[in-house]
Amino acid sequence: MDNATATTTFKYVSYLWDEQVANSLKDDEVALLIYRSNLLGADLRLTNYAGGNTSCKVDMPDPLTGQDVEVMWVKGSGGDLGTLKKSGLAALYVDKLHSLKNRYRGLAYEDEMVALFNHCIYDLDSKAPSIDTPLHAFLPFKHIDHLHPDAIIAIAAAKNGEQITRELFGGKVAWVPWQRPGFDLGLQMEKAVQDNPGITGIILGSHGLFTWGDTAYESYINTLETIEKASEYLQKNYGKTRAVFGGARIQSLPAAERLAKASEMIPVLRGLCSSQNRMIGHFTDDERVLEYSNSNDLAKLAPLGTSCPDHFLRTKIRPLVLDLTPEADISDAENLKKQLSDQFEAYRADYTGYYERSKHPNSPAVRDANPVIIIYPGVGMFSFAKDKQTARVASEFYINAINVMRGAEAISEYQGLPEQEAFDIEYWLLEEAKLQRMPKEKPLSRKIALITGGSGGIGKAIADKLAQEGACVVMVDMRENDIQEAQTEFNKKFGRDTAATAVVDVTSSQAIANAFKTANLAFGGVDIVVNCAGLSISKPMMDTTEADYDILQDVLVKGQFLVSQQGVKIMRKQQLGGDIVNIVSKNALVSGPNNIAYGTAKAAQLHMSRLMAAELGPDKIRVNVVNPDAVIRGSKIWESGWAEGRAKAYGISVAELPAYYAKRTVLNEELLAEDMANAVFLYVGGLLNKSTGNVINVDGGVPAAFVR
């Protein structure tokens, strides 16, 4: 098949092969494997994030004998096909993997085989081999793809999936019934190939697809053609005998109302989901979610759970479906929490019951019983996990599960994985060992911070520091271009799941409410509010206009009040406590020349912080202050004539200001935005959880500003 033909042939999958790129790699089969893997991983219709694996077998010189031996390069444990690099591959001797058959003692001893994979490693810099290693090793093909396409799993999860597979593919694709991945499944697949000469693939019941070829390109095309055929078959059957998902039971709210309701509700859900561990949230009102959540079949399908192991490992076996109408009044957070608490308790009890019914004597302890996926019919779907990426990916996986249910119901009847099988995957000792090897979480993991003035020198440095320490950050500022640049910078530095932005004038209560709506919909709520938005005007008293005075009061004092007020509203919904850190100034304590309007506003900010700390203590919301002084490098506050005003007040030039400010401190040090960021982190990083109403001066040591 040439490129032009392939490009126009496929309707349900993406043909991405570039012959020019492939030719440049033609002498390196491993490079072609990585190229093929990246193409397959780029199309989420083919496989889930971090799901599936690919391999190739190549003759390579044995480092000990110099003789050529067959080596299998296969995606190692963890990682994602779309971003796979050579460092993510495991390389193993094929003959040694086959020799393990002599050591295999049967299904009861499956797990002991995994440690033996390490004795088959060819490349000592390899990634750790995955549990799927024998599935690739025992198939007698040079290039192999194992994917989890929704269209294939729809057949694999159908009640009569084996019959459909046989009829649809004319016997060219074999069927292997559900079995947990491992050594024995590899043997079953080897037997399927031996018993069915000439087959081009294998469908694993409730699981996924294996396809292969003599070359990287042939394997790629075989994979696409197999999935295309299944997708076309499903498409022809949607609505053929009955409406999709039995038709609509309710109608969705209009899009704007869905987002408004989701924003209002998600902090309450986050608080309930965080009863054991604090969680980060994600929301989607994807049309596939709405079709499923609004349907007559929701009540039948949701309790069945997911089928593919990749799905339920991310989503838990089944979701929580809220017993709440789309039009329900949720404006009273306390009343809403009371309504939902019983539903959460019932879910937790059900999950605990599932654990108790299915556990083995050596099973790990029961994990967090709160739901990962929460469906609100007519509104959308929420997901909660330890970080934004995990929550987002869980949502994507449940959409995959919805696609599978949709397809299976169109051609037959959907079947979830039996409860015991699901448990044996979820609480598999090898999975538990993988969880235990996860790196320690950062101090601000599971926290969400909103920073005003977030594109300025100090504000952006604070956002950067908090993100480095694990927080999700929402940067808000009134300069649209600057905030867009900050978003781009943070996406590049931290990835797509760390930062969100909003254009906000902190004197506008509506704009502030919209910013917190952004935080809610992006991450689920807020834990840390940093008031850093500001401006400065340096004039003698008699030159200070009413407009000067008013704008300083509006931005610094009123702005801090409005932002904090909105943040407290969300924190109280979550009932998880929180932090407010106000970036004030040493001018709140020091009386300097030509500074009456600015200094007065800063003093008001400082005392407001004390008042807030006194009032919010019962909510476990801490309020503290950082007092900077003269952060010149990168700071937006020095624009609009402030530097000139201060230089004039001190009788020096603007160029002399940095040295002047440094010399007047007891430490004789220039102050940087990063110094202020470190002070904020000190408050919120966990070491000062019993500190509120305090002031940290980060001014190099100005005796007149010492707190007393």
C-alpha cells in the first residue's frame, strides 16, 4: 500500500506514516519501533495514555560472545507510546525468555516469573520489563503492536464477542478469552497462533488487541486496518436496532449553565472526595459524556463497571452517579453537602464491600474508598486524583469506557469484568509494588494556588516556586499579553497540567469571581491565595491627587479584600482549610518621604491581614504577610514613574537605586523576586501550619521595619 492510498483509505483512524522519515531510519529497527510507537500513541482512538506496548525483534551481537543473537526491544514498565524514547524500552534475549518456560510452575506462581525477566536483559541500561513481556516474546513475529482501541474493546467486552470476532474478520483474527496479563497469557497467545495458521491478530477478551508484521510498516498498517474494520462495523450498527444507550432520559443544561453549575459544585465535591487524601479535580462536559449520562441505560451500565484493566486501574471499577437533577438548586453549599454526603457514604460502603468480598489473605490494605469518577446527569463528569494529569487522564479513560459500552451495546450486550477479576488486577501485588516505588510527593502536591499579579516579577516568581514544589497554579493579571506569555512559559516548563491563567482587574468583583471559576473548572477549587497584585505611586502629599489615592486604595486594599473574600467562599465549601498570603511592603511599617498614599494603603493591607487571621482561624484558614522592599529586577511595580519618584525622594539617580537600597539594609544584599517566593513557600509548605497573623520581612534587614 502506498502512502497516497493509505491516506485516503482510513476514516476512523489516522494514517501518520511519513515515508521520508521512515527511510531515514531504515537501517535502525529500534528507531523505527520508536517512530511507529509514537505514531500509534498520537491517536487516542488507538490506545489510552500510557497504555499498550510495542516491540521488535532484531539480531544483535552478544556482548560476551560477539555472536548474533535475537533481541527483543519492547516498551518497558510505565511510559507512554506517544512520547516513548529508547530509554523507555527494555531489551531482552529472546532465547532466554523462551527458556523461562522450563521454570514456569503454573498460574498460582505467575508473579514469580516477573523477577526472572531481569535475568534475560540484554541491554543493562534497559527500562524495567513489564508484565506484558512474554506476550510479545512468545509470538513468532518481528514487529508487534498491543493496543487498547475503543472499537476493539467494544467487541472484546460484548457478550458474544468471540462470535463477532470470527464473523467480522473471517477467521483472520483469533480470540483468547479474558485472562490477567502475565506469563500464562503469553503461552495462550502462542498456542492461538499455532492453532490458527495465517492469522493477522488476536483479540483478548475484555482487554485489547495484538497485531503484527514482518516490518515496522506492515505492523503499523495491519494495526490500522484491523481497528478501521472494527470501527466501521460499530458505526454501521449504531442505532440500528435501538437508540444509542436506549435514548435520552433527560436533557442537558445549556453549555453556559453546565459550566456555571460545575464551577459552583466542584469545590464541594472536592471536599467530599478528600476525606482521606486531598484531591485535585477535573471537569468535562464532552458530548460523549452527556449522551451517556443523560441516557436511559445509565442506571444499567454504570454499575457494571469498566472492562479493560487499563480503564479501571485509573477510574476505579465503577463511578458515583449523583442522584441530583440538572436543575437542582445548589447555591447553598452546606445544604448541598448534606444532600451528597449520604451518596458518598453509600459509595464508600460499596467500595469497601467490594474489597471485603474479593480480598485474599495477602492483599494490600483497602485503598481510598472515595470515587474517582463522578457523573452528574445533564451537567457532565468530574474526576478526582492526586494531581491534575492523573485526574484528567482518568476522565479520558472513562470516556474510553463510555465508547466501549456504546459500541458493545450497539452490536450485542456490554459485559463488565467480573468483580473478582477486577479486584485481582486493582490489588495485584505487582501493582502495589509499583505504587510503593512511586517517588515521594512534593510538599505542595494536591494543592491549588491562585496568585494575583501573576505575570509580574514577584507574582510570577511565586507561581514558579509553588509549581516547582508541586502545586497547581492559577496566575491572574490584568495584562492579557503578559498572562498569555506566562501560560506559554509554564506549559513549556511544567507541562499542560500545572498552570491556568485569567485576565483580571482586582477592583472588579465579577472579574475575580470569573478567575476563581477558572480555578474551579481547571483544578477543582483553591487552597492558597496569594494577593500580589499592586501598583505604586510616589509623590509628595500635596502632589498626590484624589485619583492617585483612590486607585491605590482600590487595587491594594479593596483588591486584597475582594480576592480574599472569594477565596474564603471556596475554601469554606471544601472544608479543607487553606492559606492566604498577602504581599504587602515594608512601607506598611516604615514612614518614608513622598509615599503617603502608597504607605497608607500598605498599612491597611497589613492590618486587614491581621483581622482576617483572627476571623478565619476557626475555618483553619491561615492568613500571613510577606513584606518585601525594593525588588527591582523584573518587578512591574517599578514601571510608570515609581523608580523616578523614589530616586528623586532620595536625591539619587534611577541607576543608583539598586545599590542604594542594598546599602541601607543590615545585610547589604539586593532583593530578588525569588526571595519573596521563598518566603511564601515557607508559609504554605507545611512547616508553619500553626502560624497565622504573622509577618515575614524580606527586606534585607531594615531596622525601622522590624516588627515590634
